Amino acid sequence: MAALTTTTGPQHASVLGVGAYRPLRVVPNSDVVDAIDSSDEWIQQRSGIKTRRWAGPDESVQMMSVQASRIAIERAGLEPGQIDCVVVATVSHLLQTPAVATAIAHELGTDAAAFDISAACSGFCHGIALASDIVRAGSSRYVLVVGVERLTDILDLTDRGTAFIFADGAGAAVVGPSETAGIGPVVWGSDGEQFDLIRQREDWRDVVGSPEKPGSGVMPHLTMQGNPVFRWASFAMAKIGQQALDAAGITLDDLDVFVPHQANMRIIDAMARSMKLPPTVRIARDVADQGNTSAASVPLALDRMMAEGEARSGDTALLIAFGAGLSYAAQVITVP
């Protein structure tokens, strides 16, 4: 039996650059309250959200991804042609196939390997874990990870549980080889017993139907059982965050930045309390002005912290995300 040749890569990988795209339209709470019989005060009390970004007709999943990616690639000191793998995390690209990653790669000017992953709000952290392993295994040298959502396409604007929460945007990161470890081990998993807590309301078969039984023709909408999700995320994810710190050999005193999924402010605050984060740790709170952008929320929040000087190059940051499934992932990174 012939022996196979395998590839090997660098010992370490790091995030080399981060970029973001935020839709131009800013939507205040006052624009959504009438349809859900609510108020600005109720929305802020429940979620901490004051405004959110909703994409316009020309701000597609592909367009937002390409804009964020170009910034990340430039900040990484690379040319688009050097990207040899593109991983896109999204649940709101409305084609089941082909993957939008291939179109993004083409528009950027690379014939890289390209594929989508569906892990909902935890998708970006899943992508970073995959990218780190891909680089260190030698399968690719530079991997572009995109978290992007245009959730308004699948949002029921009359649903009191979701209409005020979800939003649109894209964030990207370039992962490549480095002399020191810049991405810690991933801690990830799922709690499929609670599969139905966050899901699309309609099955595609119900929408399309058949000649014998015509479907509704209604776009499948997101639905969420907010209270169970809050209880699960607030406490279960604090344990996952601590496991990620332990896996990376980091203590709370070593941590500079905490970038959790921007689900809502109450969950962020509950996680910080449960983890007993020191007051020196700077916490991302992008949700107040951006809304919950699912797979895009972690890179968007990190990008804002970097832009505002709250996350500085060389800082140690904990990323953690959770969402439909219920899937989750967390890792420690060095801020580029």
C-alpha cells in the first residue's frame, strides 16, 4: 500500500485584519413600535437597543460581504489574490445553493476555495476556528472569514418577539500564519434538545407546496422564544467562556476585551456578571446602535471597539457566540 503525502502548515495562526460594513439606513425604535404595539422604553428595557441598521435594496449579502472583506484584506496588508480560502457564515443568503462565498471570492478577484456554513449567530466564531485549523494544517495560507446577514428579508415586522431585535450587516476577518499563537483552542458544541427555541417559522415545503397542495407563498420568518433563550445564554455561555479561557491558558486578569454575540444588552450584562469579569475588561455593546445581526455581530462589535480605541492591537480578547440550534462557539484571540 502506497504511503500518502500530507500537508503541514505553520504552528500558529492569528487574525491579521478585521473589516466591517454597516448598512446606511439607521432605524430608530420609533419606526418599529406601532407594528408591534410597543414603545421605545419597552424595547430599550428588554434589549438595550436604541437603533438598528437595515439594508437597502442595493445592500445585498454579497455586496456587504465584499465591502467588509476588502477592508479586512487591506488591513491585513494583503492583496485579494492572496486569499486562498473564503468561509462565509450566514443564514440569510436566500439561495440554498450555490454558496454565496463563491460569488464573493470571484468579486474580490480570487479563485479561492469557497463555502458557506450555517451555524446561525455562532457562525463567525465557528469560521474563525475552521480558519485557524485550515491555516495550521497547511490547506490554505490566508483564509477570509465573513459573518454576514440580511435578516430583514426573513423578519416578520409584526412579530413582537423579533421585529425590534434583528438587523443587517457584515463583518470579515483574515486569518493567516503567525510567529506566535493568536487564536486559542475553540470550545464549541450544541444543545439540540432546544432546537426549536430559535428557528424559521415555516418549512420551505409549506411555503412552496405542491400542485396538489399549494403552499402559502409567504417568506419563512424568524421566530424566537425569548425567555428560554435568555436563561440558557446568560448562564450556560458564561461556563463556555471560562472553558475557552482555560483552554487558551488565560485567566480573567489576563483578559483585556470581551466580545460576546450581540444578542441583547441584558444577556451581555448577565454573562459578564456570571463570569465575574474584572472592571478592567472592556465589553462590546454594539447591539445598542446596530441591533442583533446574528453571524455578523461579533466581527461588527470587534471592529467598532478597534475603531473607538477600546480594543487595541495586541490585546487579549474573548469571542463567544450562540444561536439557533442551539449552537455555540468561543475562543480567545489576539487583537490584530
